[in-house]
Amino acid sequence: MSHTHGAATAGASEPFTKSLERMNYFQEPEARVLIADLGLGPGSTGLDAGCGVGLYALWLAEAIGLRGRVIGIEPTAERADAARELVGKRLDPGRLEFREGDATALDLPDASCDWVWCGDVLHHILDTEKALGEFRRVLRPGGRIVVKESQVLSAMFLPGHPALERRIQLAEIERTLEEGGGRSFQERRQTTLASLRAAGFADIATRSYLLERRAPLTAAARDYIQLTVFDRNWGERLRPLLTPADWALRSELCDASSPRHVLASADYYCLYPITVFTARVPAH
């Protein structure tokens, strides 16, 4: 499978699914570990709510074996088609299916799933309570919900430049306030545990994984850091939220053509956290 997904530059105009694909491949080694750590039952039935490009749905389906079944949903037919196109042919359709669907109004019967996976999605759903209520409805008694969120703690992509990176992170928090309904994405990620408790789930647990990447970077790591983090997430959309001096330094360190480009350093490394929240529907 090719992990090289682009040229040296990525405009903000590219589809978000491309960024998501890069993020998934960047996370893949630890993703497979954290899925294995969940111990999802062989032959179980699961829902991937907000399956994105379908890679996590594929890895989940592989983990639960030949008799298992994963249904991935995305809010538009176009997005479901994109997941089907990327990974749908890799497994029998009986094991992995992609549909159009709304996480706050699931087209699934009560108690029809053994587990629900919601990966890097819950913070995007403004009506968190309604979505969690739907997840609880489709889970059987004793069934599990898994909410995976990247960067509950901020990552470190600019080693040696903590002040600049902190200001970039604060700009990102400010940028997501409107999309998050007045609460930044990071705030919403950090209140996941409280949201699960409020929705009536039991046995709530958290586990975090720290991804470490260092030079020489794999193609998957370089593509994600350069094209998705530096060019897209920290691109023109952050310029108005940074001072001219901070923008200039960010450009010196992050632009692929710059003599000071951090990814060209033999000493480059980054740290990136993923947190997994798990809980169960009470058995009675």
C-alpha cells in the first residue's frame, strides 16, 4: 500500500478527505495497537460513526475476524462513496459496509451493535448529547462505546520552539470556536469523559498513546506533517490570528522550500498523543 500521498505542497482547496487519509496512515502503527488493546469480540458487530475515508473501519473489521461486521457511516453519500472507493474492495461486503447516515439519527435498530467506534468525530458533532443517546440506543446491554480523540493534549511538531508552537496552538483553538458552537475543538475533546457520564454510560475509562516520529521520517509521517499540519492546518487560515513576526518564523520553519525547514534536520522529532475513551451501556 502506498503511503505517499502528494507533492511538496498542498493547498487548502484539496478535499478534507485527503488530509484525513494522511492522518490515518500517520497513525496506523499505533492505531492497530490500540484497536488490538480494545479486545473487541471476534465475530462482533460494530458501528463506525463518522468513518471518514474508511481506514479505521477496515482495521476494526480485520481485528474482529471473518465473522465480524462493521458498518461505517458518513453524513453524505459522496463521503460514503469515497470510503467505499478507498477500502471497500479490500474485504467482503458482508464484513465491511459503508452507508450514508447521521450520527444523531441512526438508521439502525435498538440493541443491534456490540460496540460503537467514534474516531476523531465527536468533537465535530455539536449536539453531543443527542449523538451519544443514539449510540447508547443501538448498543446492546453491556455493549461498548469507544471514542478516540487525537490531540486531547496538543502535539509537538516544532521541537525547540515551544513559545511559537504554543501561540500557533492558541490560534488553532481560536479558529475552531465558531465551528465548535462557541467551544473549541480541544475543549470539546477534553470534556468527552464528562459527556459519556452525562449520557448514562458506565465503566468509563481512558487510555492514551504517544506517537513518536523522528528523522529520517517515513513517507507517511513526512506527508502528514508537511502537507496536513504545516501546509493545511497551519496555513493561510491561521495567518490573521498570528502576528507578522510569528507568521514569518512559522514560514521559515514550516515551508518546504525554506533553508530552515525543520523536517530537513537530522535531529527532527515530533510527539503526538491519542486518547481513547471507553464505556459500557449498563447491563440492566
